[in-house]
Amino acid sequence: MRFQLPGADTAVSVADPVLLEATAHLDTRPEELFAFLDPLCEAGNLQVPPADEHTPWRRILLSVLAGRPAHERHFARFTELAQERADRWAGQADGEPVELQKELTVLSLRMI
């Protein structure tokens, strides 16, 4: 998925297991890219630390999460759940805010 973030022209999020493994070696990014998230992130959040802290954890997480048949078996359902949530957001009144953390937590728990 490609999207805009403060401090960056374009950001890319990789969710495909094959692409995730192919890009696993990319650990560098502009430090300011995720600075806007600092107030929202707990200490030790594995999504936003500097590359030198992130690299060892990323390798461990990828060994558990990437390319697993169990994930692939459920991918259609994961996609369906995400699409349902996106459709619900699209149907909200124009300009109505989405409580993103709450919504993504619910989505994550449904997927688990």
C-alpha cells in the first residue's frame, strides 16, 4: 500500500508475504518519517525504532510471521475483514472521524 506521511513524499507498507521476505533487508528510513507518531507510541514499540534496534527484532519477527501456510490459508478471510472495515469507514458521513486505533485493534483481534 502506498500512502502519504508527514515528512515524506510517499511511504510504502508491504503486506504481501513474498514481498515482505524480499524487502526484509531494507532497514533504513529517514528518522523524521515516523517522528509524528512519537507521542502515540509506547516505549519499545517494534514498529518505529531506529534501524540498529529494529534489525535484530525484525529478523525474529519475520521468521515467525512471513510465509507461513497458516497465514496463507486465512488470507482470504483477513482480506474480507479488512474490506468490511474499509467499506464501513467509506459509508460514514463525510468528514466524520475514524477512531483508528480502536478500529485497528478490533480488526486485529478479529483476525487473531
